[in-house]
Amino acid sequence: MRPKLVQWSGSLLLALVIGGCGDPAPTGWIVDRVGDPPELLSDWGIYPAMDPAEPSSLAFAYEPRNPLWSNGTRKHRAFVLPEDATLAGSEDDWAFPPGTLLFKTFSDDDGPIETRVVEILAEGWSYRVFRWNEDRSEATMVGIDSPTEVAITVDGAAATHAVPSRRQCVTCHESAPSVSLGFGPYQRSDDLVGALASAGVLGAAPTRVAEVSTGDAASDTVVRYLQGNCVHCHNGIAGPANSFDLRPEVALANTVGTPTGSSAAEAGIRIVPGDPDESVLFRSFSGINELPMPPVGVQARDAAMVETMREWIEGLE
């Protein structure tokens, strides 16, 4: 079903309804584009049962094939397109029309922690964050002038998670080819492409789904991880946090045996074959040096991937 935005009972509030005569009115609206946006997430209508795993039937749920690590939390993603909108874009990414809303909810062992909302506007982007309450039944919009650390539990262990500031949102999202992350050829899935095509919203958006293939299984694992965790900044364009290119086609050439060349890293060689502890990229990724990467949203390192990357570097000749 396509989302359809209409005026709510003659007011200035815009509501989600299902197209067709005689369809029942919704119980909530998706966003007020005239007045102030609703401060309770339940009023946005994206989660009818307030369960991030069950978004509205009017939304498109999706999962990047190479997901971002965020302190071991689980994530649920969905987006809503405006009425009669279709996607466009280049071969590298999709372009979402103004009015698109993207939702991403982070959860720990006890349930949802925070939901981030990106609204694509004609003149730019708007970023909002909703913090879930203690019993995980509701979420309230919070200020994001500065990051806020919260205590979480992941796999039974206490951990820390940082809700980002607006500046951090901008740094990551606006360093990418498109502010809507997770839809490039290495991230989009055949299932998502099929769902969008069936709904008639694919428009001029490219459908190519690419696979990482370096010729070596261990290298493929590392490059896929870089795609999910680094390429939104390190992608060859002149974004606010971009310094060098880590896209799959050039990731190995730009790291193995390659000197650092920017202020985003300490001086040295990015990957020293056989020596992870002398590899600047590994030192940053594992948190050994003073310039950890990624710099946002990683209060806890991905221990399993740190070990995988160490073994990969040790095996390089």
C-alpha cells in the first residue's frame, strides 16, 4: 500500500490513510508539516503497536546488507514516501523526494532505546531523536544540541550508548552521496528492490545489487565491514568528514601498504601486511590510538571484528 498524506479532519495536520473510498481513518498522523512536529513518537503513526519490529503497513522496512555496528544494539529501519512520490538517483545511490521520512530505532536487551528520524526537505534535512521511556512503551522527542550517553544492557552485560548530537548526525549523513544511508548497490537488497517495484514507487531509481568480491574470502569480510561502517564518510566525495575512499572497488588499494595522508589519522601506513599493531587503520578501528574510528556511535568496540581484522592483517603478505 502507498502512504497517502491528506489533511486531517480539515485541520492543518497531515495524516496517513490508505487510498481508496471507504477506507477507515487512521488513528494517528505521520507528521505536521505546518506547525510543530509531535513530541510523542506514538503520534507519528510509524509504530501502531509501539513495536519497532512492526512498522506501519504504509512504511517500507529495510535492512542494509552490510549493517552499521552500534555498541552491539539491534536496529529496525523503515521509511515513508510522500503521496504519489517515486524514487530516482544515480547508479551509486537513491535520491529520496522531499517529504520522505526515515526511521531507525536502536534496541538493547530490554527493548527500544532511541528512535532517530530524518526528514528530507526541499531545502535540506531535519534530524530528530526520540528517547524511549523506562518501560519502553513510549518515546519522547529530546534535544540534540549535544550527545547524551545512556546506560544499556547488551547480551546481559552493562554497556554505554550515546544518543548523537545534531552536528554528529550532519557529519555522518551529509558526508555520504545521499543523506539517506543504506541504499547504495552494496547495501540495497533484491527483496527491497522487489517490494518497491511491486508498490510502483521505484521510478528511475537504479536496481543494481552488487557483491563484494576481492578474490579472497577474508578480504571480502573486511571490505564488507568497511562498507557498512566507514563508507558513509570515506567514499571519494567532498563531504564534511571525508578524507579518503574506502568503497569496495578501491578499499584494498587505498589501505594495504598505503601511507596515511590526512588529519583524520596518525602518520604511518594504513595497513601493514603481517603487522596489525603497526597498521594505523587497525589501531584506529580497535581504539588503540587517540583517533578512534568510527568516531561517532561506538562507545564499545566490536571485539569480534577487531579479532577478525587482526587475523586478516596477520595473514597478508
